[in-house]
Amino acid sequence: MNYVYIASMREFLLSRGVSVSGVFLYRFPTYHLVSVNTNNLFPTIAALYQGFVTPAGASQIELIEPDHQLDVLAPQVRIGTNFSLTRGNSLHASYRGLLNVAAAAGDNADGTGARVAIIDTGLEPGNVVASYVDVTQAGTPAQADNDGHGTAMVEILRSVASGAELHAIRVTDCSDVFVWDLLAGVTAAVYDKDAHIVSLSVGCKDLNSRCGICGGWQDNRSTVCERFFEQIDQNKNSGHDPIIVAATGNDGNSAAFDWPARFRHVLAVGSLNLAKSPSSFSNMPTTKSQLAYCKRPGGEVDSAGNTTEYVGEGVDPNLPANANQTFCLGTSPATAYAAGVLALRRHYAERNGLATDSATLLDSADRKAGKDVLPKYSSADHGMGRLIYDP
């Protein structure tokens, strides 16, 4: 059928030093990766369906999809090296104030006990975290981040929730992420690291190619990926109960979020500017449940696309020295901020004997979201509103 079998998800992760729990092995479908010549992609998918969806092979294959591409999300994706939250005109200190982090310090809540997985471009050497996983290479390679985006997300999260247990999971070494690697990263986060919070600053707008099987066009989304997230939610009572947060995207789209943020069981995170208004680039509005959408600071650009507010600065060594400044802004840092606030809220709940399950934490966050301080608040544009520390 013109394909080469590569590995099952379990075999793939074992080759990267990741051993998953029995929940994933016995309660999920098995996932398999095969290699197909591009010219034979859809004919091979059709042949696989025809070969296995027969009375004798019924239920052996449920779904077959191309390995769709997602993107690391930021108006300026490549952050580079030497990332700083305080350099230049960074507004991180002001944004941190909007999160109400000072109140958390007064409650002795710093995220201790909360396990947070940051699924991104990796982590620069010397940046210490609880664990580092690289699904892009076999074995256990040394920490690396050729883009700087993942390092920036880790530093933002650490600045908000300094006591949280951070797990950096590298799913790409550039701005492109494929569904298989995303699923591998989330599997490692939830069913190996047992993360309470999973931060995803990645997304896919549309699949801009016609499906040769179903004839769909553009607004498709990966059914395999969506069902994977549904499976995680359906198995929350088995000991793994993560809150998954994902960026809505930075295209100023008024019709739809990127996915996986648009998936039902994922907390979508959009961006606000310092004035607490939606950032001009942040995708909105939504028909998602109010509990499944929130806003966090992420910066701003003007009508010409010039950066006017940003979280931090980096240096792109591939650019000339007089023009190598990079800015971190977008729904990506907004997502990292959201993950940090959730870690603070979880720590507070745990130390005060309150429920720490994902549903209760999100419900509490919604009730204390301060919708009244948002200009022209609406559930479609703002969801639960600002996700802040106010237990």
C-alpha cells in the first residue's frame, strides 16, 4: 500500500525515555505513525480504509489522517536567546500586577505542589526544571531550544508561580509542530509526568487542503487530535485530571479560534492589553462555554503591525546586531500567564483543604474573574473574563 510503518505511540515515547501509565495503554485507542510518499498520500489512506474496514478487519482502524501541521503562536515567533522579562520597555511587571500575584504572595501561595507541563520548542541549557523531555529525537538529548519560544514560556510561568514543578517538553525545534508530536508531548505530560496543568502555545487555523476522502475544505480540524483530548477528559476519574490551556491564535480572527483551543475540553486563552481590552491580534469571539475561555495579558500592536506592548525581549543571533531585538507578545505568553495563575490557585486550594479537581478550580476562577473591570464585557469576547489569583 506504499507506506512504511514507523511506530506505535508507546514505542515512540519509550524510544524517547518516556514510560506512560496504564490509563493511556488500556483506555485509549492505539496510535500509529506511518510514512507515505506525498504523491501517494490520499490513495494510500483510501487503500488502508479499504483494506482494514472489512467484516474480517472491522474496528481495527478507526481513523486515518495526514499528520497535520500546527504553528508555535506569536506575532514574532522566534524569540532567540538571552530572553529577559525586564529589558527595555517590557510590561511584564505591569501584566504580573494584573494577575494579582502580590495577593498570592500574601497567602503564601507560589504554586508549590502544582505540576505544570510546558509543551513548546524546548529549553535553553542552564535553565533548571523538574524534568525535560524531547520527543523530536530518540534517546535523552541535552536541553536545547533553537527558537527561544519555549524558554520564554517557562520563564514567564516561573515568574508567576515560582514554586510550581515545571516540566519542559520539546515537540519542535522551529515554528512548525505536527499533530503526532503534539499528541506525544501531551501524552508524556499527562500520563508520565501526571501534570495538573498543560500549557500549549501552539495552534492550527485551518487545514488548507481538500481531503481526498471526505472532500472537506479549509475549516477542517484534526478529528484524531480532537478525540484524543476528549479521551483525556473522559478518563479524568482514573487519576489524571489535567487542565489543558491553549492559545486562541493571533490572526485577529472574529470567527474562530485556532485548534486545539477551540476544542470543547480545552481552556482557550486570548490576549488583553494593559487597558484590559482585547489585543487587536487576539482571535475572538467564541461560542465556547464561558468556563472554557479566558483572557490574560499578552501585549499589543498598532494598526501598522508595530509592537506597542510586549512581555519580554530576546535577541535573534541570525539578524544583524543593530536589528536583532525580538519581542515576546501574543496569545502564547497569555497562555503561560494563565497556566501560572492556575498553579497559584491550585496551591492555595491544596493548602487550605479545598477541592483541587479541574472542574472546581475552573468554576472558582470563573466566579472571581472580575468581569466588571473589562470594558464592554461579553461572554463571547471575554469568556470567564480575566483569569486572576483571587481564590
